[in-house]
Amino acid sequence: MEAERREQIAKALVERSKADETEVIIATDDRALTRFTHNAIHQNLASANAEARIRVIVGGRTGVASANAGDERALGEGLERALELAGFAPADPLLPELPRPARYAPPAHAFIEATNQASPERQTQIADAIFAAATDGIWAAGYVATTRNGITISNSQSVMASFDSTDAACNAKLTATDSSGYAERFSHDVDEIDGRAIGTIAGDKARRSAHPRAVDPGDWTVILEPAAFGELLAYLTGHFSAQAYDEGSSFFSHNRGLQFAGENVTVVDDFSHPLHRGMPFDYEGTPTKRVALVERGAATGIVTDTTWAAKLGWDNTGHALPAPNAWGPHPRNVVVEAGSKSVEQLIAQTKRGLLISRFWYIRTVDQRKTIVTGMTRDGTFLIEDGELRGGVRNMRFNQSIIEALAGCEFSDTQARTGGYSYSIVVPAAKIERFCFTSLTDF
Amino acid sequence: MEFERGAARALDSALHQGASYADIRYERVREERVEVRNGEVATLSDERSAGYGIRAFCDGAWGFAASDDAGDAGLDGTAARAVAIARASASIAKHRFAEAPSECYVDRFATPVESDPGNVPVGQRVAYLLDVEKHLHAEPTIRVGRAWIDLWHTEKEFYSTTGSKIEQTIVQSGSGIRALAVSDDDAQDRSFPGDIGFYQAGGWEIVEQARLRENASRIGEEAHRLLSAPQAPAGEMDIILGSSQMSLQIHESCGHAAELDRIMGWEANFSGTSFLDPSLVGKLKYGSELVTILIDNTLPRGLATVGYDDEGAKSVKSDVIRDGMLVGFEMSRDTARTIGRPTNACVRAQNWQYVPMIRMCNLVLLPGDRPFEALFEGVRDGLYMESNRSWSIDDHRLNFQFGCQIGFEIKDGKRGRMVKNPTYAGVTPQFWNSCDAIADAASWVAWGTPNCGKGEPMQTGRTAQCASPARFRNVKVGVGYGG
């Protein structure tokens, strides 16, 4: 569904609504994803969906309904249901007005025609290129995906914001007899997804980490590649939400400006970074501002949405999630500023440590102390006297993220990494005293 | 059946395009939610979606395409897309993962519902939660109270080129409360029932059974008391896990480990593999002889209970662990065939947009023979833990570390003082072999997990793990807090 059609639908619903205020989000998702294992495709899929999300406010009472955007009757029923629901909600006399029109600055890189036109055969070719690197008994598992997303947000204050983007993603785990290696790539442009390169990196890691040795858990110097560091940091980003700050679940709640890390640590939320998806407004149609979350080691920035900006009397930074949202605003485009040394230099300057490709299953152990636990996975290497000395068996860590950032150094190159719920741009990070608590048999 | 004509067109179209088999799953999904946060209605929503997913089998490979466009052009185009994707998969296939199904079922299924949620006015739901949430604020330290209700209704139709026509109405409901207590240097969460609420297949009776109002003040008080409670001990000791934590323990260290697609490497790059292997059936002593875990997708009120799974296979009951021995897996048709077994119908998709895949569905740990309180007898120095707070397990499903919201010391067979931040860790088979007591059916609960993540693109599955509290000997505790 093109932006023009989305805007027609949204405008018509807003005009039809009898509510005091109405917001309509039309979101389209057209994706294709190819999964492979043992050097063959085992799942291959495509899906297309267009959803309408309708929020109405009547006398300070809010109701939300969603429906298929391409179904005229369903849209009408959705609007009626939202109005009906609002009638059952208690009035909130302090409910702020919906945002007013603003200017947006969408980046030029967000929509790439090659990705939009990618065929099942294109994804198959990328997968096949990865298989070519999986030789000598090594096998590949992973995925190749392309997506096209469109979003339009319209409201009764005359906001009309539309944005279209494409994205391509690929990762591969190559598995040998007793070791494995991992590589990934995310880009707006499917032509930048080089299956052979991904397969080569992952295969090389699998080979070099063969016959992993056991090392003792305890405090280690670690160098986290972007996939590992990004996943770790994703468990800190929620602390910079106005809701977390206010309710007391953030590590710097009611202590804005807390100096917790070195002056080399600066973290921003910046939708316009060329590696991010580039949506220039939030899910209420407010322009998303660049927010410095951590400035030279101090926790300074807090993101807001319409509700929390009004509650706390702060600026609206444009970080709302889609209604209904009981979890508050969230920084969705986090970027960690790079350092000055290459990963090779960081390794060369390490007397004894570990190079970690990837983490797995990180979960918060202690919210306020920012302690998380998780596992290493798919390529963990011993560093001795500045050189890689082969693979080590995987270990579990328990580590405070803010304490890790208090003694860290970043590489000079950033990469985008992420999972299904986040996207983050980070360099590799060298961290002193990273705490491992147990060892596995593999 | 509402979609029969559209289904016939899509299946004909897939066959015409060259598929040797195809099926189509049409769903109309409704999800209602009310959530109250600190006296305000934070969520009052009614979300609906309708669409279909087509699986096409062609040249030995599957293709899947989904769309919300139910017009003739949409049906034809989506069928053609599914076939084209299958052909693309087949073009580089070095071996086959699949064969076309041959089964045919014509049937209907509906979740038994005692009290239709539609008969409970929205205003009544809102008023109930506002009242419940108010009681969480038992102390000034409670900075956040939350109370919520989820009501889910799915109409599902399944058709295949082998003649299957299956119509299902699935009703699932859940509710819960959570209190966050905050001091200058600490934040402590308590939730009820369990850590994510109480979810089962059924109607409003499931919400009533949760007894939120009766427990709200206690939960608020416990969150407050945890702020000043001593730190849970570290070391090695006997532990007793409450039934909701047992649900999590089963989910992570048995349910996921026994998914046959994971064992075959189908999730290797993401959710991981498993320490299990088909050659271990009948040989691996997974747990002590007290441990018997079934898959029962016919279980009344089980959150994953359906008549037929999402590849049109009829729900059955089967064993995973019998008297401590590994005996089976969660399977689909294609994976079951590789080990010479019939499917046990464990295939689900999040909704019409998603490709069906293996899910753990309803896992049932059979209850033991003694009352819950009797588990404490014989524990000289131990720890009782309840309600999950943190969960992590490696990608082979062996090395785990779990934390709970609340703990109680056990001294000389009696429950002692409350402790905060309790954690424990272990390795799956060693841990289950240390189980020496399981409480009886009086404390057995069919817990639902509404948010299990697996697959790419990530799908949220609804599973159930049914358990009584259980006792484990000599377990490492206090990890993450110096242990």
C-alpha cells in the first residue's frame, strides 16, 4: 500500500470520527524471509499486511481499536469500537492534546528500490553463497530477509506524517564438529548483503575456534564485537525512558546527570544515523529529536512522549510507541560513539582476555544495579599477549552494565546490530573486569 | 464456513501453479486488553485482524505466503507467491526436509467456555481492575501498580488439497497484577499469579479464578517488605520451587530442549539447538524417577489446547519423559518422519501471518504424592523460591540461571524469614535428577505462558506448563549476587 493510499484512508477515518480527538496509524509490512540449516532451505516465507490503529479521545477518555486497513467495513467498525471503548474509560482531566503538525526530515537512505524488488531467487542466491563457505564438514544455518515498511500517522490536529523504508538482514552460524562461528549484516540495501563474505567470516571463526579449551570463570578483560556489545547495551536503553526514570526503575532515577562511566562514553538516540531505519517521527507523529542519553560518561538524556512530557513538564522528544502503550517512551535508534582504535589494535594491546562474537539469552537479574546474565556463543577466543590463541568453551556471565561501561574502550568502526525488538549501532567494546560465573561443556 | 469459497480458489490456484499439495489457514483474531496503571486506564483496546496463510509444497520443498487481501486477485497472487517461494527453495535443495501430507480431517472444535467474556461489560472489567489495582498500593513505597485482563478469541479455518476442512473457535483468557516498590537504592517487583499472570483456555471464569482482588494487598505488602529483606543466601543448598517457577523451569529446560526442529538444527542460528538427540531416547536419564512429563494438547483449560494444530493434525497426548527417562519430543509431520514416528501435533503459528512451526504446547509434570508443606520436612538449611524474575539458559538448553521475585529461608524443616533477590543455577539433567519430591495434585496448576518467543521472524507462542511445587537437592544458589 503506497503512502498516498495510506493517507487517504487515515484522513477519511479522522474526518469521520465524532471524537474530540482522533489518531489513525496505518502501518504496512511486506516481508520475505528465507531460513536455512544444514546448507539447505527449510523455511521460506512471505507475508503482507496493512493494519489500521485508531485512538480516540472523548472528554478525556481514551479507546483504541485496530483493524485490517484494506477492509472498508472493518475500518468503520474499528472506529465505532474505539468510540465505544472510550465511553467505558474514566476521564483523565490531565490528558494532553494530540501533537500538532510539524516538519519532518526523513533521511535519503531509507528506501532502496533493489530491496523493494528483491525476489525469492535473490534471497536464495545469498543463502547459496553462504553455503559455498560451509565446506569440510561445516554446515550453515541462518536467514536472509527483506522487508518493506510503510507508516502513516494522521490526527485531528492535522498531523499527516508518512514514511517508507526498506531493510535487508542476514545472519549465519557455521557449525563445525565442536565449534561454531557467527556473522551478520543489516542494511537498507539488499545489494550490500554479501552472502559469501558473511559465510567466510562465520566459517573462519568456526575453524579457528575448533577444539575449544576450558578457561576459569572469573573477571576477564573482554573485547565484545558489535553483535555482543549491542545485545548487552539493549538492556540499558530502557533506563533512559521518562517513565522508568520517574517510577524509580532506572539506574539513575531522580539523579539525572549521574557520572557513571568514563568521558569516552557517549550514547545518543539518533534516527538519522545512516545505519538506522530513519523514521523521522514517533508513533504519535511528533518529530523525533536527537537526544544525548550519555554525554561523556554522564546519564543526561531522557526520552519522552506526549503523555510523559506533559506529566513531567519536559520537552516532548518524540519517542512514543504505538497506542495503547503502558510502558512509556523508548529510545529506538541508539548509537554509541566510536573510539579511535581498530579491533585489531584493541586485541594487540590485550595481555590476556577474551574476544566474544555474540551473546545469547541476556536477561536482567537486578534492574537498579543493571546486573544482567547471559551466555557467550558462536565464537569465543582466548587472547594472550595480543594475539588470538584459539577457541574457548562458552561461559555464563553476571555483569552490571553500568560498571562495564565504567571501564571500557571502543573501536573505531560502528556496525548496526539487533534482534527482532531492537536496532542499535555500536562499535566493538573492550571492557576490563567482565565477570564470568560458570563454564559449559561446549 | 466463512472462508470455504476463498480457500477453494486459493488451493486450486496453488495446484494450477504447480504445487503437489497446499493448505490454507484463515484466521479472524480478536484481542481485547484492559490495563490499569496507578489508578489510570493505560490500555483499553480491542484489536482485530483477519487474513490467511498458504503453505505450498512443490518439488520437495515448502513455500509459505500470507496476506490480508481476501479478494480473488489477492488469493491467486498469494497462492502463486507461495508456489514461487517453494520452487526457489527447491532450486538449491541438496536434500529434502519434507514430504506432502496425506491426512484428511473434516471436523470442528471449540474451547469449552463456562462464562462468555462477551457477557461481561467493558465497564465492569474496567471497574474491577481499578478496584484491584488500588489495593496494590498497600505502602507508600509502591511506586507502580498494574492490573490487567487479556481476552483472546480466534476463529480459525483450515483447508487442504487432501480434503481437510477444520473449523475451530479458540478462546483464551488471562489476568494479573504487579507492584513495584522503590527505595533510594533498590526496586523490587512482585506479581500475581506467578510472574506473568494466570492464562488458560476458557472464558471469564479464568479471570475470576485468578482471585486478583483477594491477593492485591498481600502482593503490595510483599513488594514493600522485600526492600528491607536480607539478601538471599549464596552457596549450595536444597531448594523448593513454587509451582509457577516450576512452570518456567519446565518451559526452559524441558520444553524447548525437546523440540525436534531445534534438535535437528532448524533453529541453530537463533533459538539454538539442544543437548538432546533422537539416539538418547530410552537411554538418557533426564531426571529422577519421580519426573514424568507429558505433552497433552487435549488438556482441559491448557493454554495451548486445540482440536487440530496448524498443519491440520489432530491433537493427541504423548510422553516426553517417563519415570525420569527421555522417551519423546514435540514434533511436526516432517520432523517426526525423520525418526519414524507420527506427529504429535505440536505445530502452531502466532497468527495467520506466520509460518507454522513446532511449539511445546501443553507440558504436564505429573504431580507427586505428598502435600506441599511436606516438601519442607527433611530440609535442614534451604531456600523456597516463587515467581520468576530472571531467566537465562544456554543455546543447548543445559546451563541455566533463574532468579525469583521472592524467597524464604528453610531452617530445620520450616519456612523462615523472607529474603530478596534469590537466584539458582544448574545444568539441566543434573538438576532434574536431583528432584527428590514433587507435591501432590492439590497444588498442581496449569500455568499458561502467553509470550514464548521462537523462530524467525520472531513468533510469540502460547504454551502451558502444568506443575506442582517440587524439591531439588544440593543446588547452587545466589549466583549474580556473589554466589
